[in-house]
Amino acid sequence: MAVLGVQLVVTLLTATLMHRLAPHCSFARWLLCNGSLFRYKHPSEEELRALAGKQRPRGRRERWANGYSEEKPLCVPRDAPFQLETCPLTAMDALVLRFFLEYQWFVDFAVYAGGVYLFTEAYYYVLGPARETNIAVFWCLLTIAFSVKVFLTVTQLYFSAEEGGERSVCLTFAFFFLLLAMLVQVVPEETLELGLEPGLASMTQNLEPLLKMQGWDWALPLAKLAIRVGLAVLGSMLGAFLTFPGLRLAQTHRDALTMSEDRPMLQLSDSAFDSLRLWVLVALCLLRLAVTRPHLQAYLCLAKSRVEQLRREAGRIEAREIQRRVVRVYCYVTVVSLQYLTPLILTLNCTLLLKTLGGYSWGLGPALPLSPVLAAARDVQLGPKEDEAQQAAARITGALCGLLTPLFLRCILAFLIWWTAASQLLASLFGLYFHQNLAGS
């Protein structure tokens, strides 16, 4: 196997830049805290006291004179005419927010991973090295792993909450998506064109000789069943992870459209169609990235919407509860940012892996018949001086690369991309229906 060479140098340089530039230049911090987003500040206690017609007791003697040994919570009318002030969302404000550092590191890592991928694509297009490992694949795999970690961290919040039905909603959608994932695998291949049947056939064709050598012919149907069950379980987990991001996207998308109402703004070959699908996926991910700020601003404006809803209610409410309702929206903005950007980053990196490991092309040149990663691993030459451990590792690597064929990787990655998009679409459609018809009732 050839030495990584240029790609290793670029990887080390990228890691150094990511470490050195993070405190000074961060795309994630610029996206959220460049001053274009504004947040609402809660009214002060003095302002609420003035609206309620009450004055703060000056001391203990005055409280005892009025018959109060302890100061009672301040209650104001729900329809009190207080105003919410706005201020730009700055980096100093965001540093105290929960998950802000995780959000900044994750988004910046995804940006640098995209930069490494663009470099390797240009490197392979210009020089075409046949025996080098494509290191961009490992960057994309790391980004996908970090996306799943972010999903787990955010979903854990709903399971640790003492009040609210978030846990029940996650479990319900997980069971629903499990049934849907099993149903999708029964649909004929000509309908969805996910490539599951050709991919599984390619994998089993290479797995069958290995099992026969060990006398395990009976395990071949079990292996196919295990792959299908694993895809169904993985689809259920992704569906549960994408439930609340989809619901949140539906709410912010509907509010963003409401806020911007007054601002108006061939036949193909199989290879060309595959390239077009890759470009469409990348373009849609970039389009969603371009409208990140309107969606985040629509979420921050929920503070004003909640106050307006409060004014339509009768009775009185504690002043601290008003302040808590306003501040809660701002404190949750980094979680909302992760819910918005993580599915985007996951889909984009799965698309890049589909192009590289699936042997597709961007349409700018001929498609590679085999991924450079698999080709380099498959063509490992065993030297006479290598010990038994190295020879065994080389044989295992060659066997795995024989199983992970481009057809099999195509079916797995195509299923993940389709399932991620479908899960978020279904969750978003449910969110639109909920916020338009059920939330106000």
C-alpha cells in the first residue's frame, strides 16, 4: 500500500489549522453570532412591579409593618402591556449557553472535513493516483460518527426531562419508523431504486465461498436477515433522532415564511442521472445551509410570540415565570442550531461517501470502477519478511474488502440517505400539521 504522502500532509495541516484558528476564526460562531440575529430580553422586575402598581419594600421593617414576614412572589396581570427589548446575539452572550462549545466544534469540524474532501477530489481528478488511500473517506466517516453522537446527546435531554411527553414522542416515532423501515425493504426494487437487492446479492456472492470454507453454509440466510434487521433498527434509531429536529424545522420554517411575507424574493443516461442526483443532494444541503439564519431568527422570535399569547389569557402570573418564558427561548438556541445543522451534515457526508465508495462520478470525468480505499486494501502484497500477525491482518482486510463491494456500499449509503431525508420529511409534515391545527387549540 502506498504511503499517504500529500493527503497525510493536508490532513495534518487541516488539523493544525482547526486547532489554531478555532479561537479566532470559526464558521459556526460566525453563523450564529455575527450580529444579524437578535434575541429578546426579559422585562426587569422593577418594570413588572411598576406595571403591577407595587413597590419593592425597602427593608425588613417595612415588610414587618405591612404584615409580611417574607416577601411573596410578585404577580402581575397576564395582559400587562410590557415591551420586550431586542439586542444582537453576540459571541459573548453565546459562550454561557449550554452546548455552544459542542455546536461550534462540530460545525467547524464538518467544514474542515468538507475542505479536505474537496482537495482530495481535485487531487484524484488531476493526478489520479491509483494506489493511495482516499483519506477524505475517513474524514466523512468521522463526521457521520460525530453527527450520531450529537443526536444521542440531544435526544438524551428528552429522556432525562422529568415533565413533558418528549420521551413518549421519541419512543412512538421510533416504533413507527421501525415498522416503516421493514415495510420499505419489502417494496419492489423497481419502485424506490435503493439498490438493496443488487447490493445484498453482491455481498452474499463474496461471502458464500468464505462460509463454505468453514462449513457454515447454513449461516448465509442468517447473514442476509441480520443485515436487513440491522437496517430496520438503524432506520428506527435515525427516525427517533430526527423526530424533534423535524418538528422544530416545521415550526421555524412556518414562522420564517410568515415573517418574510412582505419581502418577495431531458433525458439522461444512467451515469448522468446518478451524477445529477449527487449534485441535487449537495445543492439541497447548501440551500438549507443558506437559510439557516432565517430559521434561527424565527425560533428566537418565539419569545415575543409567547408573550403575545400570554396577554390573551386572563388572570395573574408570577414575574419570574414571565422572565423564565422569555429567557428559555434564548438558552435553547444552540440546541436548536444542532437540531437544524446535524441532519444536514449527516446527509451531506453520506452523499460524499456514496460518491467515493460507490464508484460514482460528479460528471466532470470518468467514474472510478472501484473506490481507491478498497482498491488499495485489496491489492495488498504480502512480503516474505512479514510475520504471521501482519499476514493474518492482511488476509482479514482483503476478505472484508471483498465483502464491502461498491454495490453493497451503494445500497447501504443510498438507504441511509433516503431514510434520513424521508424521516425528517415525515416528522416535518407532522410538525406542520401540529403547529397549524393542534398547537393553538
